[in-house]
Amino acid sequence: MEQIYTIPVNEAFEKVQEKDSCTCPFCLMYNRLEANELDLILGASMMEPDVRIKTNELGFCDTHLSLMFERGKRLPLTLMLESHLDKIAEDIDGNLGSFFVVKTGENAAKRLDKLEHSCYICDRIEYNFKNMIETAALLWQNDEAFREKVKKAPYFCLKHYGRFIAAARERLSKKEFGEFYRQVSEVEKAYFDKLRGDVSWFCKKFDYRYADEPWGDAKDAPERARQFLGGSLHVYEKEKKPTDSLT
């Protein structure tokens, strides 16, 4: 178990237990990793030669390119884009006057297809995120206090629930995995059943027969269903100001 990941994993599971913090702990981990990577790539890392070589080669997915633009640091971003565009030109221009123009075109197509499915930031996040999920499974195995944190988690979004189960299946004994699955599925089922009921009630509220009935918890049911199915990604925590603790 990687010790460097135990602190952020524990912190995420503790954070989601706070009032008004109903989210998947793994989504929180992902978002914290993503925010850190965005800050790094638009900061000191941008000028590191080994980083620039990788960003020139891999580029960025549309999501992370958009998130970098939102941060407003146009000069460091444009410097990276300049060298990235130069690298693309080098890869796909080729020698159009040669007898091997067809082969050059085939290579360009392969390069562009590879580029479409690569992102420097995605790769960085995935490396650490995968280790965090594995660490969570091993913490459940070895730390009774962490098991209690898992029991108190609000829910796991569907995609991260699957990855958590898969990581535990690979690393726990059959007996341990049986207990693990029972515990996490109880958490998931409780939230899932409540969510399904709220979604159904939301739909019924548009039937005139239920117009005067109270909404209960159903008003935001569609949004919660979306988060459950797809995760709450690219959502960042508000930075705490010095005066926040006084209000």
C-alpha cells in the first residue's frame, strides 16, 4: 500500500461525511487531483523540459484544455500550445513532394488518431487516481477505522463504485471480498433506493393528481441521478477565506 495515498484517501472519506457534502468520495479525490494538475501545468511545471516534451507529444483533451482556458493564464497556456502545434506540424506535414506521399498520409492519420485519444493531464490524474482506489481497498482490508468511514460514505457514483469493487476483488481474499462487497453494497443500495424513489416522485409531481402533494426530497432528483450515474467531476471546492470561520 502506497503510504503517500493514505492521507488524501482518508481525508476524502472524512470530508464527504460533513453536512451538505453529499458526494462520492472518489469524485472528490479525482477533483482534487485535477485541480492540482491544472495548477501545476500552468505554473512552474510548464517550463520543465521533460514536461514540455510530454505535453508536446500528448496534448490535452478538450475538457482539460477548456479548464485551462478558464483559469485565465493565457501566456503559459499559449506557450505550451505553440510548441504543441509545432510538434503536430512536424509529425503530419511530411515531405509532400516525395514518392511516398501515400505512406506519409497514412502515418499522419495514425498520429492524429493517437492524438485524439491522449491527454497529458488525464494520464497524470489516472496514474494517481488508480493508486488511490487501490489504497482505499487495502485500507478497508487493514484499517478498522477506515471500514467505519466507508460505512458512513453518502454513496459512490456508479463508475467509481465499479472501480472500487474491481480493485478490492483483485487484492482481497474471497472471504474478505465477500464482507467488503456486503458493506459497500449496503451503502450503495440505501442511496440508490432513495434516489429511485425521489426520481419517481419527481415524475409524479407533474401529474395533476399529485400537484398538491409535498415535494419531499425530489426537487433535485434529476441532478442527483446525473451525479450518481456519471459522477460529480470537474467540481472544485471553494477556497476557505480567513473570515469564513467567523461567519
